[in-house]
Amino acid sequence: MTGFQHVLVVDNGERAPESALSAELAGMGYASVTAPFEATDEVLALMPNPVAVVLQLPRHADWAERRRFLDLASRLRKSLSPANVPVIVTGGLSGAATMLQNELGVRPVSAPEC
């Protein structure tokens, strides 16, 4: 792995270049892994110590899809709360990076792995 802290981005698998968070997160000093909704648990099992999980709702999601993401957010918040890992739900690129900065506060954005 790299010396960067990792953020897991979960989406519905449909990725448009203009809504990718990876470039924004890299600019903030984070390495990101983007995974489809269905692979969330498997990716988290392989990802040691993420600093945050961002659930990126599809722009044109219907109520059922929004409910799936909100249910996942609730479950992840419960399971990741002992490690103080924030779970952020966003509707797209705009505002996601700011929300992440607000959640992580003054934590360093990159540090060598020990």
C-alpha cells in the first residue's frame, strides 16, 4: 500500500468521469478505492484502517436505491463507530470533499504506514 490514508468510495457501479471523487481526494492527499455497492463488505475486509467511507448516491436514484444506500450507511456507521471512521453520504462530487474535510477535521491527510 501507499503512505496515503485510504478512503473507500461506494457507488452503484456507474461511473462518469465528471462525478469521480478519486481526483478530488488525491488532491487532498488521500488514496481512494471506488467499489460498487454490492462489494462494500468485501472491499472493507481487505482495506485496513480506512479514514472514511463515502457513499456516493447516483444522481437519478429512485427511492428504492436511495433507501439501499441509507440502510448501508446506517449499518456501516454502527460497525465502524468503534474505530471512529466517518460514513459520509453524498449525492455527487460537489460538496463531498468539503464534507470529508469537515468530518476529518485536523487529522493529517497523509502519513507513512507503519
